[in-house]
Amino acid sequence: MDLDFTDEQRMLREMVRGLCADVVSLDVVRELEDDPKGYRNEFWKQLGELDVTGLTIDEGYGGSGMTMLEAVIVYEEFGRSLAPSPHFASAVMSAGVLSRAGSDDQKQTWLPRIARGDAVVAPAWLEPGNGFSERGVQLRATSDAEEVELDGTKWHVPFASSADAFLVLVRIDDAVDCYLVDATTPGIALQQQKTIASDTQYAVTFDSVRVSSNARVGTAGSGWTTWTSVMVDGMIMLAAQAMGGAQHALEITTQYAKDREQFDKPLGAFQALAHYLADAKTTVDGGTLLVYEAAWARAQDRPVDRLAPMAKLFACQTFRDVTAMAQQIFGGVGFTLEHDIQLYFRRAKQLQVSWYDTRTLEELVAAAVLD
């Protein structure tokens, strides 16, 4: 495994880091908390102009066609800056499903628009009271020869208010399919949900929503297989996002431990706190290497059925543990809105329970090791 990044990859990191610092500073992140839209048009537009939106979309459909190594570089910087955007939901998950299973017409219609940032396709997956497994998809769809009718509710749909379409996981005849549903279709209702991260999520209700049978993505009954294959890439990118957040949280905590004095010496001079920081540094470096290994293996088309869930499991746990430790070093002031560490602390827990939670990831790792 080659751990050296190329000059082009280092330039990509510098470009994304500079863009995040200029357009979505932490002050902007604060402004966008619980915002109905949840992201800045300027940031989204520039991601498209710099070919970052279409990072992993094939060049034939207007994307950059980059590897998972470039993707983790970008997502590390998203994690460091807490940059809010629909990139993961639309350009990774929805675009990934379309790329793998979409018809030629669906790909030609949607992938170039997603790559440019002209369209947002929000995946509608989770449901009230249900989990992350295939059994958790219970939104029923009844079909006839030409149309499908959807009835039910999806929860935690990211950036639903900005979506041009929804990629909806539905259950038909005890199998899971994916359907592309235009967001303006009659019978769709949105209600914003509040989260610990104060990000932008919605409950989306489908009340007798009728769509063409041609809106199905992939063959009948293949929806869950396609979704889980895309989630493999998603886990690696989310792990990179978690490690980027953990890196920055540790950096600002270490600086605070140098600057803040008690009993005429800096906090970092106290052995117990110094050991906390040393343990955190060791864990962060180890987690970063695990993410890079998973990205390298994916870029080399090697198996990542074990590495991908391991990376998200370890990275999200590290992000949560490091920010919890940081809150202790900052003390009570760290929980005030004026300090940045609380932003990372809340988002660490949100990321840990999102997309795949700890229990689901443990099951995936166990299956890869034992089955």
C-alpha cells in the first residue's frame, strides 16, 4: 500500500480546504443550523464548477471519474470544516445507485445534472420505528401494468426541501426496489425534523403517490443489493469525514491545552490531560490509516467488505470519543455556542448513528469475519 499522495491529490486537498474556509466557515455552519435549506448555493455552485460534485461519477456522464482515494481526501476536508451540502446524499448515494443500476435514459437524464450540481436527488430510505436492514424497508408499493402507487413515510431524508427527485426504497412482493420519484408529484408532503447535529433532515410522506413503472431503477427485486453495494463506498467516505472532524477537533483542543493556564501552568502540563491527548493522537492516526487502507483497497478493486464497515465503525467511534474528551478539557465553556468544539461533539454523535449505526456495522464486520 502506497501511503504517499500525488501532487494532484495534494492540490485537490488544498483546493477543497481553501474553498471550505472561504465559503463555509464555522460561522456559516452556525448560521445554517436547523435551516430549512441547509446549505449555501454559492458553495454548492463552486463544488460543481470545480468538478467536485461529480467526483466519483463517470466522465461519460459529466463527472470526474476519480478513485476512492480522491474521494476520501475531499471527505476529510468536509469533515474538518463541517461543510454542509447535499453532496453525500445526491452525488454519492443517489448517483451511485443510478450509475450501477439505472437505465440508459435515467443515467443520461440525471447523472450529468447531478455532476454539475444542477439537480439534487435525495435518497429516502429509513422509516419510523424500523432499522437499517432490508426488513426495515416497509413502505408498500402496489403496482399495475403502467403505474406504481406509494403509501408511507420516510424519515431522516437529507435536504429533502431542495430535492428535484427522491430515490425511494420500497417493498413490492417481499422484495425491495428503488424508484425515482419527482419531488413535485402530488401526494408528497415534507416536515422538517430536528436532530442533535441541527442539520437538515425531513420526514417525507407519500400519500397515494403514483409514478410510472418505468421509474424503477434496476431490475425487479434488485433494489436492496444495489443500495448495499453503494453503501460500501458510502461507508468509506463517511469514515473519512469522521476522521477529518476528529483531526480538527484534536488540533483545536491541543492548542487550547497549550494556551489555557491553571495554577500558573498550561493545561497540557498536567499529566492526566497530556495522556488523554496522547491517547487521542494515537487513535486518530490509527483511524486515519484504516480509512486510507480501505480507500486504497477500493481504488485497486480489492475486496472491502470487511474494511469498509471497520473503517466507519472505528472512525465514528474515534470522532465521538475524541470530541467527548475535548469537552472535558475545555470544561463547561466547551458546551457554549460560542466555542467550536460543541459543533464537532454534536456532529460526531450524529454521524455515528447515521446511515449505518454501530450495531449494524458490527454485524457487517462479524459477517465478513465469520460467515
